[in-house]
Amino acid sequence: MPLVSMRQLLDEAAKGGYGVGAFNVNDMEQIQAIMMAAQQTKSPVIVQASRGARQFANDLYLFRLIEAAAELNPEIPIAMHQDHGNSFETCKSAIALGYTSVMMDGSLKEDGKTPSTFEENVEVTRKVVDYAHERGVTVEGEIGVLGGVEDGHGAGGTGLEHITDPDQAVEFAERTGVDALAIAIGTSHGAYKFTKKPDGSVLKMDVLIAIHKRLPLTHLVMHGSSSVPKDLQDIINQYGGKLKQTWGVPIEEIQLGIRNGVRKINVDTDNRLAITGAIRKVFAETPEKFDPRDYMKPAREAMAKVVAERMTEFGQAGHAGDYKPIAITEIAKGYADGSLDTRPSLTASR
């Protein structure tokens, strides 16, 4: 199966009432772990690469690895997504490589750190939408700013400084025509999200629900949504790590989001924790080991276990065979004739 449109994956998820995990990758073992989990659970999947990952692995290496995953797993629908594109040129370069989806994070300036103005965000996102949709490529935008920093991207803070305004979310969706919209509801990048199990004072699910009611055709996205399980933290610390205790986004809150329009859920930190814990365990218990295969195999298996759990919890398990992929050229026609338009002004007529 060729790489498929993320828009198709999210549209199908909306029909089925489930979410789709978007898992970040930097190397071969992470891609293999995701595909192991997708095969085990029969799940469609979004594989995504940040700018940092593209720089670390080299664009062509990373793209060819994901192409190989699609070729070796023809029954699994796979969308390839540029995570947190910081400029039109970043998104354009991903599209040129063959990514089927891009995120234009215009909530921050091109430095990836400084919050932008609403008008700046609209302008650059609309430019990416126009360019991408002509080519059948999905576009995710962001309104509001997440907390934390990961891969050098983020404004820092707790995540509560720039919560998405529902009125601005509606205007943004209308003026840009994005397929998916990442919103800020108190989540953060990285492992250190919350100092206690989050409640309504720090995780604004009411804002998410209000936005979905007003934007029923725009797929919502939860960033910074690793759950940071205590058992994964404990394994790292048991074998020499020094993580301070932290809380992530509870699965039940993500599932509440899925019931209210969330179709894409970004997961990265959980996988990093699983990999690191497995590697530390091998080093501590068998210090004579030096073959990378001796520690990368259990690391890959540990990540695959976490990904399979998330695929089941998000509801995407069992849905890989529900539909046939639509060619990107056909998706482009849908954008051109307006049948795939998600602007809220069209909601009443559908």
C-alpha cells in the first residue's frame, strides 16, 4: 500500500468514532516498533518526523525507511506527517520528499520559540494550505501555544499561558481551511507535563469540547499527549536514571477528547521512556554486552508494547482493513472541487 493521505485516515476515524496515534520517529528501530504494533493490533497509523528528526537521521534516510515500512506492510494504512513545521519552506520541502501531511505551526515564529500574532499565523498557514491542497497533501495548523520544549521547539512554560480561544479557533479554521487543528488546552511537550495528576484546573477539556461543537468538520489534534506512565519512569530510575516524578495526560482524558472530535493524538515521550528504560536495563544487568543488537532489540520491543497499548486505547485497533486508500491525486481533486472543504461556514450545508 502506498503512503496514504492523513486526511483520509482522520475522516475514517471520525466515521468510526476513534482516534489515531501519531508517533514520532528518528531511526529504523522506532519505525519498526510502530509497525510491529500496527501489525499486532491491525491499526492504521500516522508516522511523523520533527525538524529535529529530519536533521538527525537525514531526510532521505528517514523517508526511505518509512517507504520501506509501507512496502513491507501493505495492509496497514500509513500517513507520513511533518510535525511542527516552522515555515512555509519547511513544509514545502517535506511535500517535495513525499510526505502526505504537514503541520504548519504558525503559533510560533520561525525560531520555534517566540509566540506569533494571530494574523501572522493565519497568513503563513493559509499559504501552506493553498500549496499543499493543490498536491493532495493534508495540513494541520495550530492555534494557541503549548507549554514545554522538545526537539528545540516550544515556548516553554506550563501550557496554561496561551490556551486556545474558541472564537479565534473558529476564525482561524474559516480563514485557513486547515484539515486538522492542534489546540492548546494545558498540555506540554516533553516528560515534565504536570506536578500532579491533572484535573480541570490544568487540563482544559471544557475548551476542547466547546471548540468541537463549533468546528464539527475540523479534526482536532492533541499535542503533548504522552501519559508518562509511572512504571516507565521507575524502570529508568531503577537502572541508574534520575527522573523526577511527573504526570502525563491520563488515558481517560484522551478518550474524552476522542469522544469530542480529537482524531490525532501525538505520542513521543512515552516511547522515548520505554526505549531508554530497556537499554538501561541491559547495560545494568549485562555490562559485558557491547553489540547494539543486544540492547536495541529489547528497546524496540518495549516501544512496540507501548504503541500497541496506545493504539488499543485510542480505538484505532482493528480498523486497518476498513477502507482502501484514495490516491493523493484524487484527494487533490476533492480539495479543488470543494468537497473536502472544512471551513465552518459550510457546516450548515452538510
